[in-house]
Amino acid sequence: MTLTTGDHIPSLEAAQDNGRPYVPTPGRWRVLFFFPKTVTSHCQLQARQYQALLADFQALNVDVIGINSDPRQEQLAFRSVCQLDYPLLNDGQQRISTQFGLLDEPWPGEQVRRPRRETFLVDPSGTVRRHWTQVDAGQDALNVLEGARELLGGKSRQSLG
């Protein structure tokens, strides 16, 4: 069953693409965006959009974390290509994707199940405050930023004009 709004997330015990364990920063909100494959243009677009808005998220006390099950070397290449400054968690054993209920059937010609593209906004206590399904890779970061602003009292898109 997929986690959703109001659920408490499991601990994210995973290595980052740099090999170090991921440790959430106490007191901060988190965006957890799951993406299926590092070498696709949609996943790269999504990651780049989060990078472009990273300062806006950080100004709201929100950390951005990408989660994917591709091998670490592919994640490192993805980081370099997309010029990312936020953590990528390596879910190679798909433990996190399974705990969140996000694994789909294998893509045609593949044996491996991949996580669906879904995004979670999690408060400092670990509770899912917003959950996006049917995510549009090009709009995800902006939609999530808008959701974070609504919850945290920041300026919305309408008030930015």
C-alpha cells in the first residue's frame, strides 16, 4: 500500500550517491521525490527543476532529496549531468520504494521493477503532509514548492506577480 498524506514515513536508512549515509537534518521539512531511471530525459528534467528552485525550498526550511534505485555509478553520472547540489539516495535494494509502496512492474525489456514517479512533502516529525501522484516531471518542483509555501506561509505563485 502506498504511503499518503497523514502517514508517518519509515526511516530512510540508505547511502547517498556519494557513499555516505543519509541523515536528515533535524527540524527541517523534506521533499522526497522518487524517479524511475537516471538516463531518461524526464528524470533529468525533474531533477534539474528541483535544482533550479533549490534556494526557494531552502528559504522555506525544506530539504530536497531524490530517490532512485539505479546503481551508484549511474547516479553519480546523473548528478554530474544535472549539476545537482542536493542528496540522491541510492535505493538499489528497493527497500525504500517498497516501504513507500511505489514499485511498478518492470518496464518492457527489463527485469527490474522501478519506482513510480511520486513526490512527498514531509514535515520535521516524519509525517507526510502532501503527496503527489501522476507527477509531471517538468512541473513537479514548482507544484511542490507551491504546496510547501501554502503549508508554511510563504508567497504563492499568485502573490509573486
